[in-house]
Amino acid sequence: MRRLIRGTRLVLATHNKGKLQEIAALLAPHEVAVVSAGALGLDEPEEDAPDFTGNARIKALAATEASGLIALADDSGFCVAGLGGAPGVHSARWAGPTKDFVGAMARVEGELADDADRRAWFAAALCLAWPDGETATFFGRVEGSMVWPPRGKRGFGYDPVFLPAGGRLTFGEMAPEAKEAISHRARAFAQLRAACLT
Ligand code: IMP
């Protein structure tokens, strides 16, 4: 697989400042710099693939085509077994335009029947795309269960209702470093690092 040589500058296919900072920090030790799609004024493509890998690919290919730079995109979400994997790729959309994750967590709970399968997982896909159209995708997942009511004020999104397997604290209660050690995004990034960074 192609590697990202030191000194590469890539475009990160996100308009989200938090993601930009998080991924820039992971790449910095490998001397890979990032610029955001937002800073370059690139449009956000429609994320209409049925899975995380497909959506990450759509975003990465759109960003490399528009910028001529190597692009990196991520797509992630929260999945519940008793809901057939929902909200899944629609995780952000369930929170609506006001990003109401308290409401989104309540909707997940409300849609689960009393005896539903509460196993849950977070999933993350990362996709690197080169200007000639080559892509490389990486996937990470962390298993656990959906708890109710929400617990903890740390993290973001669905963190307060996710209890990782074998743990006592939800992602909303855990220290950020503890979450980072097992998170879906960290697992996907570890694969990318092994395959493509020097
Ligand atoms: P994306 O920006 O399209 O990838 O949307 C990802 C959505 O999934 C976010 O808005 C969150 O709701 C949810 N999500 C992804 N990763 C996490 C996480 O680590 N904790 C909590 N929620 C997450």
C-alpha cells in the first residue's frame, strides 16, 4: 500500500474543527500536515452510502478531486443491535440541525422495546484518497451496550449511553485518554498508521 511520506500536506475532508484538531494531532508526529476542506472552500458532498466505509470514500474522493491534494476522510456513528444497527450512518442526523444529542439518545431508548437486544457499538471508517483515484480504507469498532439513563458529562454525541464491554464507566464518564485507548476512531487510525505512515 502507498505510504504518506514525511512532509506531505493533505486535505482533511471535514468542516468540523474538533475533528480537524484531533486528526492533525495524530498525524503531526509523522510530519504530515493537514488543511481542512472548509478552509479550502470545498463543498460537502452528499453522504448517501449505506455504510461508514462508503461515506468516508465519497468524502475523500470528492476532496482529492476538488483540491488536487491527497485527502483523508472519516465517517463514524453509534449502532444498536436491537435497532438493526441504527442510528448508524444517520447518527448525526438523529440529533437534527440543532445537534440535540440528548434528544437523539432519548429517541434510541424510546425505539428500543423492553426486551430488545441492547448490545451496541461505535464504528469509524477512515479513507485516504490520492488524486489519481486510488483509495485505502480502514475500519475500527468498539463493542459494548446501550445504557439508560445517560451517565457522565464528558465526551460528546452518544458517549453518555455507551458502556464499553467489560467496563464500569460509560464513555461519558471516562477520562478522555481512557476513551482514546479503546475508541473506534483510535482503532481505525492505528490501522492507517501501520499501513500508510512512516
Ligand atoms: P459524522 O460526522 O458523519 O461521522 O457523524 C458522526 C456522528 O456519530 C457524530 O455526530 C456523533 O453523533 C456520533 N459519534 C461518532 N463517534 C462518536 C463518539 O466517539 N462518541 C459519541 N458519538 C459519536
